[in-house]
Amino acid sequence: MANAPVQRMSQLMAKTLRDDPADAEVLSHKLLVRAGYVRRTAAGIWSWLPLGKKVLANVERIVREEMDAIGAQEVSLPALLPREPYDATGRWDEYGPELFRLNDRKGGDYLLGPTHEEIFTLIVKDQASSYKDLPVILYQIQTKFRDEARPRAGILRGREFLMKDSYSFDTEDEGLARSYALHREAYQRVFERLGLDYRICAATAGAMGGSKSEEFLAPAEAGEDTFADCPNCDFAANTEAITYELKPVDAAAVPALEEIPTPDTPTIETLAAHLGVQASETLKNLLVKVDGEIIAVGVPGDREVDMDKVEAHFAPGVVEMVTEADFAGRPDLVRGYVGPQGLGEKVKYVADPRVAPGTAWITGANKDGMHAKHVVAGRDFEVDEYVDVVVVQEGDPCPNCGTGLKLDRAIEIGHIFQLGRKYADALKLDVLGQNGKPVRVTMGSYGIGVSRAVAALAEQTADEQGLCWPAEVAPADVHVVAAGKALQIELALEVSEKLRAAGLRVLVDDRAGVSPGVKFTDAELIGVPKILVAGRRSGEGVLELKDRKSGEREELTVDEAIARLTA
């Protein structure tokens, strides 16, 4: 903010640390704590100190400006919410253990909001009665709560976090598509202004529901998402959203099914070694329970089952692995030797599209120590449902052009959904149409991880010395360092006031009794884009200006430094 008071480090409520926190695993966690931006309050719960709050506020400002630019209207809704709307949409139960549930003194059920689709829907239901009231986009920047099983990586995966969530309301699908496009473009502007390297990736809707969905991912080693990027075309997608085309083959020449003895081969590895075949020639059959019902999932033996895909497909059903007790109760299921042939109606069989009609496999014979070869999909067994459930591998073909895909880790910083009428149906959100008849409203949901964006920026821009903020989000425009005693401190304060008067945000290290080496180290660690040092030539009115990112240095007079910094 222009003409904000100079922030003096002698008065700043923040202490830098020389060593990494013992529990820190990722770079952003280490540096944000060491540089005095955040402090841990409890597992997955963080306090923002003055420098951190400035960066967070800058991210909020950029998000707010771009949302306002598309005509969105800001509101502020409560974080403490009643159970009833979430019962109506089914999410009170579907959300599972990540939902913070609590009771008031009268025994009423409440939750801490993880997202606010239901409440925004009810606001529009209360305020909009006619098609003339729509379209509308509402948004808020607010704290959200999710009871993560393993909060980790500092502010990247916490139980309390700051998020911008917005919702569009239209009377027709074409309007929803326009609102979605507006958000997509706004998000591009947000992330470009923040200075983030990002990819727009096709994604699954998951528990949110709806149709079209895209994620904005920031490539980083600390990321928990894996995305696939095609080096030949513009295809990019979260690996959970990549599907393989079903390609039937001709099995006319495949011999009849034949059972063969294969003692002590309960795993794909032991089976392939025993028979001298490739794992890709075998069929792996994983047994899971969905709401207690046993289901078999078939994939080629050289591929792993992506349990996130399985869980997403069967949501809101609860997916669990089968246990010894399950096998004990089902003598027809032989552990380590399960094959799809003969399962019939007893067990539903779900297969990856790579197990296409006509493909032949070596698989379990449903007898201890026995397998079967020449087992053909569509001839010897039927697939009840095809679902792409394998873990995507480096080199898998691009769905667009066939080129081998590259896999990278990334941090999810934004997600946009075309929700459709899921929540409007559940909460009966209608307005009167042009013909005087009720019209069911269609919705979009759009999120940006505001606090997460801070961590993503730290991950992408930091170097060996510390944080290195892009100019628009940094806690100050210039960090003035008094590298000495009274004379240098006096000059540092004088130039800081002149810079402030010129409209710059200034952090000045005016601490007495702190060595120049410590001050220089702290300046690198804190990461303000420009560092201006009042050092050995202060008596001549000469300062050293350093660019934090490039490391370039030059000596300038006070007037030259001010002119350079305000240019």
C-alpha cells in the first residue's frame, strides 16, 4: 500500500531462525518458519506473523481485484454452519472423517465449513426469484476447515486454510459455460500476476460432482498431485483424469482356456518367474469391498491399481481392502489365485480398458496352486464395467496425439467445476423463467487456495539463501539494511522515509547490536525483491543496491537509488 509507514525490524514481531524446524519436510515449510512468516499453533494449524500476513494480504488483493473485474460480488459467510443443508445434499455423511462436526450446548449438530456450495445456494434461493436476478457470481475469501488425517508440509496441507471460493448461478447451460470461461480467464490473470508457473489440467470432479472440471497446478517437488504433460501437444491432465481408450481385439486364433499347475505362485512376480513370461501377459485381480460388497478389479499384471481412481468411481461408497476374514467367509475366492472366469453373479467384475474384449491372459484358476492361460475377455469371462483404474506411468500414450507422457509433481492452487444442478436439485433452487414457469438454476464452483498459493510461490521461487518473492506479493518493495552503527542506521532511516514518500513499501533493518553478517543473511532469507545497503560508503552518501533474484549489485547515491527503485 502506497505511503504505508516504514516497517522497522527493531520493532517487528518476528524472529528469524538459523536452523530448519525439526518437523519440516518441504522447502516452503522450512523457509516460512525460519524467515518469521508463520508459526505452528497445532498440527495443521498456523499463525501468520506480520511479514506473512502482508504476503497473504497481497495474494488476497490480487485475487479480489480479478474477481471484481469479472463482475463477481464479494460476501462473507459464516464458517460455523448448521447440519441441515449438508444433510439435504448428502455431504454430511459423504464428506467422511475430514468434516469437522460439533454440537452446540443444546445438542444441535454443526460443522466447520470445508466448502460452501450449500450456503451460497440458499443465499441465492433467498435473494433471487426471477430470471432477471441472474446470472450472478458471488465469492468470499474465508478460512476453511478439513480434518486431515496427516497434516503436513506446513501451510501446504493444513486443517485450517484460507481459500477463495466463488459460485456462479445461471438459468441455462450456455450461461454456465460463459461463467466458467470468465473464471478460467480470471484465474490465468491471477496466477500470472502472482508470478506462479502453472498448468491448466483436466481433472475429475470427485466428491464435488458436476461435469467439466479443471485444475490449476503449480509444478513443484513438494506437490502432492501428479500430473501428466505431453511434450508434443498441449495436453495436460491430473493423472486421475486420464483415461485409456477401449480397443477390442480379434481372439479367433486364441486356443481354448487351459488350467495349469502353478504351486507357490500367489503373486504376479512369482507367477511370471515360474512360467517365464512377462508380467504384462498376466491379469491381476484385486479384491475390494464397496460398502461391504466384494468387487474384483482387473488390471494387467505389470500395472498398479490407482486406489484414488477406484474410490472416486465408487464414491460416495466406502472402499476397503478385503481381509482374511472376508476370504474365510468366501471359500469360492482363493487368495492369490482369483480369476475372473467363474465369478459370475457372485462378484461384480470391474476391469481397466486395457482388459479389452478379445485380449488373452494368464490369470488365477480359482483353485489353490492353479492358474489358467488363454483366458479371453468376452469369451471366458464378462466385464461388468470398464473403468480406467491403473496408475499412469511415464511414457503412457498421450490421449490426444499418442506421444509418451511426462509425469511431474505439482501443488493444486485452483480448481474450477461446472457443477450443474446437483446442489440446486437438492435444495430446490428455482427462479421464474421468461414464460412464468419455474426454472432450475445451474451452478459453477471455483476455488483458489490463497494460503496455499503463498507456499507454492515459496517452493517455486526460493533459492539456497532463502525466500525470493515476486514483486507484487512481497511484504515490501525494498529492504533497507543498515550494515553498521549510528551513521549507517541514520542514513538507512533517512533513505527509508524518502522511499516511503515516493510510494514504496519499505522494510528497514535498523537493529542495533546485530552484526552486518546476520543482517545480510536475514535480508536474503526474508526475500524482498530489492535490498538497499547503507554500508562502508555511507559517509559519502553512497548505497549498494542488490537485486535479490539475480544477485546483481551496483553502487548508487541516495537520489540515484530512489530514482532507480521508483522508475
